[in-house]
Amino acid sequence: MTSVQDAMPKKPLPTILVRRTGIALALFALIIVPAAVLLVITKQPSATYASMGALIGAFAVLAGGLRIGILTSLVAALLAPIAIVAGLSPITGAALMILMTLIVGRLSMFGLHRATMLVPIFLAWPMLSPIPWLPKMELGQLQTVITNNGLTLTEALSKAQASGGGSGSGGSGPSTTDIHHAMVDMRLDTTYLTWVIAFFFLGAIVPAVLLHFVLRKRNLPSPKPNPRSEALNYTITICVLTGVAMYYFIDHPKQTSGSFFIATILVLTQVGSDIEWKLTLQRVLGTFGGLVALMGLMALMGHAKYTEVVGIPMPVNLYIVGAIFGVGAIVAKFSPRQWMYYILITPTAALLNAYTMSAASDIGKQRLVDNLVGAALVIIAAGITIAAGRLKSTSRPNGGVIA
């Protein structure tokens, strides 16, 4: 067998790179196209939720198959409006996050936690900072502030609150209280919440079905079940850490990038008693390298430059650079060098979320802290779990009967 494999000619590196780049572009199109179509139809920035749905559906199919992909797409879409409403209170937000991670932990017994993990990761964004559904009049009022000052939509709303609303032209605008009530009412608006369901479901189901059709003849790896004891420890860890984190970030809205912190916890926490130190080290160091690259990019590019797209001011320059890094990240994901993937995915996540997050450079600094604290919490939790497991095993007499 070895001699046959050695005799097979290896493909040249340019051929491999071209093939991987083609796959990356195809996957990126699956993520972007549904969101772009919905953006043109609705002319609302919240249509970009379809991209989050696309990633949820795609990863669910790749890790669990078509049935898991369809079910995960439906569940994520139905949970999305609940997440937006739950974000009004720290206790409801924490409770919903615990429920979602409880399900992920339960599914780890069947090896399906990787297929469903993106649901709590991506729903943390609308829970903490939902993309607004704004009438055209409000978009027009905010466009001048956004374009002239290089601010995100969230920052422009904060500026409008501080100045009493308006477009800065001296005319009377909505008061601070009116804008605050409008943002709260948006989380409870039936039309907005219904469209959020549509954005997540359509964004998730299209790539899920298409990926299954394309990969139907390929033998994808089957989910690997985990022992009940290891799944229980994993479930307790992610429920406690993400629940406490969600409560804290909703209670402290000025702390940015809470979603990145929760993502760090869920990505680094693993099922089992042995920590994959090499993978953990690659992720942490790769993320730090990505942060350095992000800060260097922002030093060269400066503030976001907003361009009107289908009537909506969008940070096009950041989106373009983020898309380029995203294609590179997908290519690197297929390679054995995982540190390259983490270096590229960090600027991708920051730049593609620049619309409702604070400045991308600030995201980088905040995510540096998130990764340090998140990695430390996961390692401490894993250490406690390992110690408790070994203490329990040594306390049992050899040959004893366990009832």
C-alpha cells in the first residue's frame, strides 16, 4: 500500500493552490450571494444576517449531513428573533445562551457538537448588538454623520443620541429618549423579527442543500461519538463560561466584541480529558498574528470609507479587504498549517463585522484581550475537569462494582 502511494505522482503546488482557490471562491459565493440578493430586495443592512446563516448551514451539512443541516438551519432561524428579544436583559440573554450550549453539549455525545456550535456563536451577535431595521428617513438622517465621520451605524446612533438626533444640519430631530425607545421597540417589532427569521433561514438552507448536492458522492467523515462522562464535563464547561460571559456583556454594553469572547470559549473548549495543546497554541498565536496584521492594515487604510449601496451607506473598502482575507482563510483551512488559517480569519471576522461593531482596530485590541482571557478560562476549566476525573477514578477501589 505504501509503495503504491509513493509511486503516485504528486500534483504541483500551483495546481493545488488554483484548485483550493476555486473551492474557496465557490464557498465564498455561497455565503455572500444569498445576503446580496436579500440586501437588494429589502434595502436593509440586517439582510447581511443571511451570511451568518450560510455559515451555520454549510458547517452543519459538512459535519453532520443533510438532515442535520436542514434541522440546524430551521432551529437557528427560529432562535434568531428570540435571541434579539433576550438581549434586552442580562438574565434572559444568559438563560438563552445556556439553553443553546446545553443542546450543543448534549449533541456532543453523538459527535454533532461541531455541526451545531455556530448557532450560539453567531446568535451572540444579534443578542448583543442587533443590526437595525431602519426606515429610509432614518437612514437618510444618519448617512451624513456616517460618511463624514467614518463611523459605524452603531457609533452614528450614539452620536445622534448625544446631540439629540438629526443629521447635524441644525434642524430639530428626535430626542435621546425617542431614539433609545426606538432601538428597544425595534427588538420587539414583529416585522423586523419576521424578516430576521427569513434572513437566517434562507441564508442557511440554500448553501446546505447545494453543498449536499455537490458533495453527495464524496465520503465525508462520520461524526465521532463521545463518552457520556466526557460530554457532561464539556457541557458544564461551555454552559457556565458562556452563560456568565453573556450576562456580563449585556450588563456592560460599552464592552465591545463580547461575541468574539463567546466564540473563543466555544472554539477552544473540547470534548475529552486531553487538551490538544498544539492546536490550542496554533490558534492563540495565529490569532495574535492576525491581530498584528489587522492593526497594520488599519494603520494603512485609516477609517472606513462609506459608499452608498442600494441606498445604504456601507464600509465597502473594509468589506473588500475582508473578503480577500476570507478567501485566503478558506484556502488555508484545507492545508495542514492551521496557524495560517487563524492569521487570516481574524482580520476577516473583524472587517466583515465593521458595520455594527466599533472601529476595526479597536476590535483587534479587544479581541486580543478576549483570546487571552478566553483561552485562560478554558484551560483552567479543563484542568479542573481533568483533576476531578482523576480524583474520582483513584477514589474507586480496583475491581469494585459501580452501581
